[in-house]
Amino acid sequence: MAEADSSCVTSDYAEIIVVRHGETAWNAEHRIQGHLDVELNDAGRQQAAAVGNRLSRDPKISLVYSSDLSRAYETAQIIAARCGGLKVETDTDLRERHLGDLQGLVYHELAKLKPQAHQAFVSRETFQEIPGGGESRDQLHQRCTSSLQQIGSKHKGERVVAVTHGGVIRTLLKKGYPNGKSVGKVDNASIHIFHLYDDGKWTVKSSGDVSHLNQTDYLESAFGGDEKSG
């Protein structure tokens, strides 16, 4: 885990600070969220405040982007308030992966209650869609990497925040680590810093930073952020 880079951003890249939303009651219950709209719990709000306090001490942030789902948007609002009242702009392409028939179910019940959807979910075939309107990993990759690239193109020479979801961040990190580096668990309220360049190159400046959560009791309670994301 690395500290955010405090140097100035140069004009040939955008620095995008990608944050996973704070914890929800469904995270704590190991329940699949996907596109279902679940708000933060009290732990998640404390986590979001901790992120905001951390980022308020870093170099200036221009704008906060967010998934429009409540758990991300509320996290973004808390961060924006702690950073001096920044504007929050929503982007539906930053939503978590749509998980079809699995949404709303507890993780350990998936195979029993929705075996076909569960098999699609655990499939290694990246084109495999999930029954019930769920996305494939390829579709998620196209959606969220295009979104971040557009944000980067708008903000060369600036630092912006993007608040999103565990499955999205894992996908973004896989693009940022083109050498196939393994992507571990993405914790609630973790910070991941990307540099997006004019030529389309992405680099990961730091990933998985949760040092700002050391004073909370909630770091280990989150569900998702790995292959179980949702």
C-alpha cells in the first residue's frame, strides 16, 4: 500500500484517484448488490469521511465523479464536502457490474438458488453473460475503461476523484497492469491512483491504500472487492 503522490500533475496526463464506496449493510451480510441501489451503513459513512479527510490533505482535486448508485454517490458527496465542497458529477458507466439473477441473493446461496447464473458468474470465459440481464466481464471492461478514459481526456494536468465499485476497480487495475500482475481484494473505501496519458497509456501509481482506515474498526468487515464482487 502506497501513499498518494504529492507532486504536481503535469500536462501530459490526468491523475485519477479511484475510490471504492464505503460499506453497506449488504456488504456486511455478503449479499450481492450489482445494480441494486443500497445505501451506506454507519460504518460506510465513517469510512467515506476517513477518505475525505485523507484526500483533503493532498494536492488540489478539481472534481469528483461517481457512480449514480447510492452507496457510491453518498461516499462521493462526503468526500467532496471534506475537500472543500467540490462538485460531484454522476456517471452511470461507473456502476458495478450488472449481475442479473444473482442480485439480492446471499453469496453462499447462489449455487443452490440460481445454479445457471452462478455457473455463468464463476465462468472463466470473459464473454459469458449472466442470466437475468447480467453483464459479461468483457462488457464491464469496455464500459468502465471507456468511462475512465473519457474522464482522463477531460482533465489532463488535473487531479480528480472517481468513486465506484469493487468489480469496476478490479477491471480498471487489470488494464493498468498490462503485464498481468495479480489484482487482489479491493477493500471498501480503498484508494487506487491512476495516471492516464495522452497516448492512451495507463499506469497505476498506487493501489489498495487503506492507511486512512487504521483508526476505524471496520476494515475487515467488508464483502466483495474480489471474484465475489457485487
